[in-house]
Amino acid sequence: MTMLEEQLKEKRMYAAAALRDARRFKRFITVTSVGVEELERAGTKIECLKVYFDGVYGYIPKDKIDDYDFRSLFSFVDGEFQVTVEEVISDEHNSFFIGNRKAALEKQAEMFWNSAKDGQSKEGQIYDAFVSGVDKTNIYLIINGVRTRMTKEEYSYSYHSDLREVIAIGDQIEIQIVTINVEEKKLKVSRRVLEADPKTFLSEYKAGGVYAAEVNNINTDVGGVFVTLKPRGITALAQFPSMRVGQHINVGDKVNFKVSRVDLQSGHIYGHVVIPKVSQISKARRS
């Protein structure tokens, strides 16, 4: 056995001992998910998330990942989270363990609400939240084991027509707790409050001025085009341009935006697209 092999063997022994202690004392361990595999137990193959802990691989069965109706374990690959240890299998040649993320979440939630009762977890605190689900207008989050929903409006000051285009299951985002209801065990959270309020920068844009922008949504329902103004990332609404120009505009295009009105009270900017970059129209016509 080479020196490297001896070192790896010793590392696995220490890790296996730490895993057994975690199981015995019901401690959390932090694992990194590295892939998806089938694990055969008692003649049955179980789809599992394969994870890594300090030199030892582990497996989290699909039914012990999350209560949320996710489509695939692949969403959780390359993530980092805490689990409890249900079983440690170790012999002279190999060691692995079975983890349970759902049990860890339940325990974490219990600890969070206990700390909220004691005033340790409170409004205004910032946490890293795990994205367990997302649809067009909502993000479903887990914060220290507590599940909550955040609306599209609380995600960002910038306009997003579909949250699934900017965030995915397994992402980690920073949020701030807005309200805590200990009796009902409910949280209201926001990511937007951690951003600079665009109203602060409205005075930098003048009626009649023309500014660089990027199209972020074309909304036929309101008959307009939403653009993001540079350099502050403020969302502005443009009237739908003439067909000569409008037929060539796509989401993501860089355009020029002429401001017609700045409403300081509502925090909105209105105007119209002057013309996309000349090269874009030329290219569109050639295609």
C-alpha cells in the first residue's frame, strides 16, 4: 500500500467515526452532492442523490430529499446542505452512509422556531435560503428548515416575466426576514429589500434624454416593452414601437430608450424605444 493510499484509508476511518458519532448524537453533517446513482439495498434498487463527506460517499434516497414535488434529483446535484445520518456501512475496504435530508430539515425548523420564541431569530436577519421549487410567479424556499414562499415582487426591483428564467431548484439566494409569526409558524421574506431601491436613482434620468437599455420583456397585454436602463438596472416601460422597428425587437436586444416621463412618486419611468442598434435591424432583415 502506497503512502497516499494509507493516508486516504486513515482519512476514511476518521470520517466514518465522525459519521457514527453524528448518527449516535443526532447531529447534522454538511454534505456536497456530486451525482445521482441507484443503490441496491435488500434486493431493491433505490434512486439516490450521491453525496460526499470528508472522503466518504453517502446516499440520500429520493424519498428522503424533500417533500416538495420536484421532478428530478438532478436539480440537487452540485449543492451543499445538511443531513442526518441514518446508517454507516463500513468494512476494511469501503465505507458509505445513508443520509436523510428531510429529517434534518424538520429538526432545523424546530430549532428555528424555538429560537424565534426566545427572540434570537427575528425580523431583519439575513439568511441563505435554499430554492426547493419555482414557478412563473413564486419561489419556494427553505430557510433553516422552515418552508416559505416568496412572490415575484419580492425577488427583485427588476422586472422578470417568468422566475424560472432566472432561478432554479437547488440555487442558494440571500434573503431577509420581513415578518415572523411564531404562533402560525409563518415567515415573510424578501430578496428585493437587499437591493438598492431604484427610486434613489430616478433623478439621474431626465425627460427627453436617451439612454442605453436592454429589452427584458415584450408584453402584448399592456402593449409595451419593458427595458432595463443602464447603468442602474432600472426597469422602464416603453410604448410598443412602430411595426418597422417593433418587428425586429427581441428580448435581450440592446436598444436606445428615450425618456418621456419620470414619475418620482410612483418610481416609474416611461418612454419609447428610439431604435435598436443599427446592426441588429440590418442583421434581422438579412435573415
